[in-house]
Amino acid sequence: MTEDQAKTKWCPKSMMVLVTNDENRHVISATSFNRMAKEGGIESYYPKGTNCITSDCMWWLWDTAPSNAATENAYADVGAVASGHCGAIK
């Protein structure tokens, strides 16, 4: 898949932190998560910050590696599209 396609997908390895403060802004608790339950707790959704970060991630593996191209746009000149996939999930 292309990087633009991957950026729309949820990453199960991503984590976000929810910090709860009291009235004086003292931290009461902090929880890390990558999905949140909707009201009722049956379905879940993922926050926008947990999407795939593609080639900025150490686990990203190129299928059509841009290593021999000066830029990703160089592939457009030869008709190929740079693509890859997540190496963390097999």
C-alpha cells in the first residue's frame, strides 16, 4: 500500500496518554491506550493520533523501496509507485 493509504489505518502499536487533573491541575492518574470505548462500552474507536506514521516508523518496510530514487516523486517519472507495509504485524 502507499504511504497515503497507510496513514488512514490504525496502528495497534501506537499509544496515547490520557491525563486526569484535579481542580488545581495536579495529576491524579495517567493511562496509556490506543483505542477508546464508545458510550455503552461495546464498540470502540481509535483517536486520530494512533494512525500509522508510515516511513517515519522503524517497523515500516518498503515493497518498492525509494532508496534508489532521489525523491518519492521520482517513481512517478518511471511509472512505479513507492509502496510498503507494516513490519510489526505479520
